[in-house]
Amino acid sequence: MAWRCTSSSNSGLVDNLTNAQILKSPQIINAMRSTDRAFFSPRSPYQDAPQSIGHGATISAPHMHAMALESLQQYLHPGATVLDVGSGSGYLVAVMSKLVQPNGVVCGIEHIQALHESAILNFIASDPDAQRLLDSQQVRFECADGRQGWPGLTFDAIHVGAAAHIVPQSLIEQLNSPGMIFIPVGTPGSQYIYEISKDSRGQVTHSKKYGVSYVPLTDVSHYA
Ligand code: SAH
């Protein structure tokens, strides 16, 4: 599946992801179409592969972003409150902010200060409405350890963009009923996506999906 959706433009990339049936939901297709990856990944933005964003981090491949958004789709509705742990380039925060508007909230946590700062600049460059969304705190970026989640808020959807050894308990506690966490879990060479669902009675279910390769969810010193 990797690589095959590469294109020479953002709309071509979204078309290829749609034709490959990786993208299915009209809202997600629209949100990805209106968020140009070139603002977040200046080198080869439309190649369907992870790209370095410096500091040992990568912007995930477009098909991986598409699969994560499709997994969480039910919870990325207007008015939803959403968390992106390991927000890196800021791309998914920008896409998800389009899905939860007009009255939703998207929070992005990144532990590398330089990436945190560039994600804000990328978001502002990518979206004419970004400054208003930041001023009104409908979109929030914080530089912190994402394993603690975002104390004080709870979330309908949590996306984790780095692979955890174990699923942080704080994230499960901060998940609404109902809600879903999309998270890679494991060690290099043995990582799998888990969809962790909390139903309306608070019952938590872990569902193992497919093998992946993400950078680790770890201490900031690991990335020095
Ligand atoms: N979805 C992002 C993925 C970036 S790579 C994108 O496509 O741009 C994963 C990111 O997780 C890296 O930027 C890394 O610095 C960050 N990260 C790793 N461990 C973290 C932690 N404990 N807290 C916050 N961010 C973390």
C-alpha cells in the first residue's frame, strides 16, 4: 500500500488515495484536499512516504494520515474535541480542525520545541482562518510530554503519531464515552496500530489492526 498514491499535486494525491479506497469519507476527502501538505512537508510533499521534518522526526506518509483519519472518522464531527499526541509538522491538527469546525477544539502536543514552533507557523501559512482559530483557542498547540495527555480536557478522538511501549493510562482516562484512540504500539520491527474504543458505558476495548513503522513515543532526550 505504501508509496502507490504518490502524485505531483495535493489534489492528485487525494484523488489517488480516494481511488485506492484508502480515503472514503467525503468530509475527510474535503479536509485533506483543502490542506496542502506543501506547507508541512516542503520536500516531496506529495510523495506517499514519510518525510524527515528534522530532529529525528518524520511527517507520516499520506496513506497513513488517511488511514488514521478514516479510523477516527466517527469521532471527528463538528463540535468534537480532539487531541493529537506527537503533532510534529502540525498537518493532522490542521486537517482535523477543518473536520470539527465550527465549534470543535483540536489540541496538538509536541515535545520538541523547534517542531512545536514550526507547526504553529505551518498552520498559520496553510489556513487563512488559522490566527482566529488560535486566538479563540479552537486550535491549541503545546510543547509538553504527550504521554500525560492534556490535563483538564477530555476528548472524543485521540490520535497518537509516535509508537508507545504501552498505552499511556492518562490518554485512556481523558477519552470521552464514547470515544476512540488511534495509537501505534510496540517496538521497532514489531509495531501495530491499535484502535482503543470507549463505549457509552465507559467499557474500553483494544483492537489490534495492522503492522506499522513509527518513531517512538519517548523522552525528549531520545531525539537530541
Ligand atoms: N503526525 C505527525 C507525526 C510526527 S512524528 C506528522 O505527521 O507530522 C512523531 C512526533 O512525535 C515527533 O515529532 C516526536 O518529536 C513526537 N513525540 C515523540 N514522543 C513524544 C512525547 N512523549 N510527547 C510529545 N511528542 C512526542
